[in-house]
Amino acid sequence: MTSVSKILADEKYDREAVITLLKSSGADRELLFTKAAEIKQEYIGNKVHLRGLIELTNRCYKNCYYCGIRASNKKVKRFTVGLPEIEQAIKFTYDNNYGSIVIQSGELQSEEFTNSIENILSSIKKIGKGTLGVTLSCGEQSMETYRRWKEAGATRYLLRIESSDKDLYYKLHPNNKKHNFEDRLKALKYLRNCGYQTGTGVMIGLPFQTIENLADDLLFMRNLDIDMCGMGPYIEHADTELYKYRKKVPPKETRVDLSLKMIAILRIMMKDINIASTTAMQTLINGGREMALKAGANIVMPNTTPGLYREQYALYNNKPGINEEAEDSKQSIEKMIERAGCIVAYGEMGNSRHFTKR
Ligand code: SAM
Ligand code: SF4
């Protein structure tokens, strides 16, 4: 028995075991993916739940070193999608039976922003007749704001820890009040306390990141007992601070491999959570999203942001779908899901089973 087969048979995923799985290759690597596929089939089945993604605004008051829409990138043309266009996107999601919506944005902390999200949530309720699940991904906010958004109809929240290693976190963010590691942890606790289905995640293949860091990220997610995860490869953006370390970024193939292994291991460790197949996977490699579904992911987020704005929501270089209108993305995503051997669960919210069971 190889050490990988023993780990998978014993189902004891401690730090050393997770590191071994992340480093697996050849037949051992295949064993890992076979196990993840079995567990996915048993606990999740082959249904994929869709979330119509709206990128609300690229305005952001933060300066994360990896992100193309960071506040100090003067090359970005800033936009905020107006309510009528948002309502069109909500209608698209409802009419096409996607089941859920994600509102993602730069991080803004103001009464005006809090209100605008409340207005959107009220439109989602009205247009979707209360049948649409809603995920927000609008960064760190106060407990009060999270509570207000929950009361207005949001049920899930995704806030990536980006890296659970404090030292690495400060290599990715300025070390100041706006980018405080402890505040990020606190925000995740607030979300849980407010009763959200709570999601987090990390970027994979960052400069300075080690296999040990990634193993710790997985253990962090398990310790936090998350309900959902959105993680994917780091992709360089030329107008960011981190770009100067691009030579320290692992090759594409390694980032894809590590991302798939992270998904597979998390599926094995946290059997019934929702795991997203991210756009960043598709950016790095053609077919990346279906590879992620095969590795254990079960959520896909077709972009429904009006085409006009997509180009300006460039978190990283070469983001796909930038010139596609929502309808094109829908068709290509359906085909991709079929290719992965999965089916689209139309009209279902697709809540985290892990959350529902708790
Ligand atoms: N502003 C909110 C926040 O940071 O939580 C939500 C939107 S933010 C654009 C969503 C995610 O994009 C971040 O959590 C980060 O992991 C990811 N992201 C940003 N720049 C990236 C890059 N260069 N490569 C891969 N992912 C990136
Ligand atoms: Fe702003 Fe989020 Fe980008 Fe950081 S990752 S700069 S908070 S949009």
C-alpha cells in the first residue's frame, strides 16, 4: 500500500497527510481524484447548481497587491451597474431558471453602498418571487451591515481569507488598518454569527506560497467548518504590485494541478459543502472549469454582468467571457457541464447541504 492509498483508506487528514496528497503524482494522484469523485457522487451527486453572477462595481477602497481593480490602479475606468441593468440581469437569471444569484463587488464601506445592496436584494425578492438564493461577495463589513443584508434576503456570503498564513497574507496586502488579517478573521466570524451559509477560499500558486501553506489553508477551512468554498489559481495582472514577483509564480500547469488537488482534497475532507468551479481555472487552461467539476466542485457561476462593463472588471489578465453577453455564456456553460458528465439543476437554490444539516 502506498502512503497515499493508506491515507485515503484511513481517512485521517492531518497536516502531514494533506501535504502528501498535495504532492502526489502518477498513480497516487489518480487515486486521489478517484476517491474525490466517489465522495462527490455519494454526497452531492452529479447535479451542478448555477449562480448568475453580477459584478456590481469595480470601485474599491482597498489595495490588495494581486488585484487589477485595486483602488490605486489609475488605469481602470470605474463603473457601477445601475439598478435597471441589475434588474435585467436578475430577470435573466430568473427567466433562465438558474436558481441563485451572486452579487460581487469591490469593497466599499458606506451607508450609500449598504443601502444600494439592500435595494438590489429587494429587487431580487420581487423579480424572483422569493425563489432565488442570494450570495453576496462584497468584502469585509461591520456585523450590523451583514445583519442588514441578511434581513434584506441574502442567505450566503463568500469572503476569501486569500491565505490563512498571516505572513503570506501581508505579502499580498499592505500591512495597515484597511487590510488587517485579524479583521478578516473577525468578519468571517460575524458572517457565521449572522446565520449566513459562510464561504471562504484562497488563491493557489501565489508567489512565496508553499505546499505547507496550502495544506494549512485546507485545515483552516475545515476548522472553520465552512459551508462553501471558492478557491482558484492566482493569475498575474500587469498593473499590480505582485507582478514584480511573477518569476516566483509556479508555471500554469502546476497552478492547475494544485488547484485541482485542493478541490479534490477539500471534497474528501468536507464531503457535503458547496465548492465552486471558478472562472480563474478557465483562464489558465481551456477546459479548466470542467476539470474542476470532475475534481469535486459542484457550483458554476455564469457571468450575467452586462457586457458593456465586463472589460472593466479585470481582476487578472485574460479573463474569459469579457466580450460575451449573458446568453452566450449560458450556452457555453451548459455544454461544458455536460462534458464534465454533470447535469444542470435548473430551478433549485442549491443550498449547502453542510449548512442545512447543521
Ligand atoms: N472585494 C471582495 C473581496 O475581496 O472579498 C470581493 C470581490 S474580489 C474581486 C473576489 C476575489 O477575486 C478575491 O477574493 C480574490 O481572491 C480574487 N482575485 C483578485 N485578484 C485575483 C488574481 N489576480 N488572481 C486570482 N484571483 C484574484
Ligand atoms: Fe478590492 Fe476585492 Fe480586489 Fe481586494 S480583491 S482590491 S478588496 S476588489
